[in-house]
Amino acid sequence: GENVEQHPSTLSVQEGDSAVIKCTYSDSASNYFPWYKQELGKRPQLIIDIRSNVGEKKDQRIAVTLNKTAKHFSLHITETQPEDSAVYFCAASTGGGNKLTFGTGTQLKVEL
Amino acid sequence: GAVVSQHPSRVICKSGTSVKIECRSLDFQATTMFWYRQFPKQSLMLMATSNEGSKATYEQGVEKDKFLINHASLTLSTLTVTSAHPEDSSFYICSGRGDPRGAQETQYFGPGTRLLVL
């Protein structure tokens, strides 16, 4: 089955700096890659997703890049703010409603 | 849009009792619902996949007789933890898929249910 690895497990940045979180996946059939943000004790919320026919997608301060050949994808957050502090999970799926396999999560802390 | 609710948000029960958790899609019909378990500071572990009107598909290592899943309608799925024990204490989260306003693959999560078994 699919295996998703995520790094780093914790990330501290200064407010205004950029943050990058990286994930690798094992199943070459995976074609859908969402990113979720989860604040303590709350539900995961979808922040951005990308499909395998696209190399990059951007939404305001958030961007995701995908390298199908290397089987890795990354989340980029620019101009970080304290409210960006949360746990971020990447995930991979073969699409068509198939299950998501989640990475282990990255605790992002944005310091003032 | 795409709101999923869960009830209860928190439950404390005695060892040996059963607990039912409800997951509802409020503004869309969830053709598929998923149940996850999350331990503190860990990732979401899929327990089972449930399609409306069909038996749930359980992940390896998840006891189907202990974690009963029912998906009787396109807006409601329930998870019953039978004969709960302290090791079943965890954060249980459901998600729904099938909102036509979003991507086919997108899962929308409920707020979770924190179960504590004494």
C-alpha cells in the first residue's frame, strides 16, 4: 500500500519568513495530494490540493509543488503569521474516492 | 460549504460499555464516509471506509466486531465502539466525500469525538 513520509516533524520560523514542508510517497499510481491544517483539538481543514497533471498550484500565501518523477510534493507558506501555527498533514490518494494516506504531520510554530 | 458534524464532541464512559458516535454531512450527500482514529500528537489513522448502503471496509488490524460502522443514509454514518476499554480512548474523526461543489476526492472532516474510557 501507499506510504507517505513527511519532514520535518517540527518547524519553527520567525513571523514573515517562509516555511517549507516536504512529503514523499511510494505509490506511483497516486494522483491526488491534499494538505490539511489541524489546530489543537480541532478538525483537519483542507488548505490546498494538487493533482498529478499539475506541477504547481498557488493560493495567496500558500503554494504546493509536485514532482511526479521523484514522487515528492511540498507545501510552501510565505510571509508566515502567528495564526499559521498548527500541525500540517500531507496526504496521497489514487483518486476516485479512494482512501487518503496521511503523512506523520509537521508542527509549525511561527514566532513573533 | 461542505460541513460535517459529529456528536458527541466528548464522551466519558465506563469500561465494558458501548459508545455510539454520529457523523453527519449537513449540506451535501456523502457517498463515502471515512472513520479515523488519532492519538495525541500523531497522524490520522484510517479505520474504515463506508459507502452508503454497503458494509464498511476495514483497514488491516481494525476489529470490525469491536468498531461497528453503519452508513444508513447519504448524510449519516455511525461508529459504535463496543465493550470499550481504556485502550480505546482516543480522538475519533469522521470525514465525508462527495460534495459536488468540490473535487471528487476531497474529504471534509468532522470536528472529532474525544472518547475517554475509565
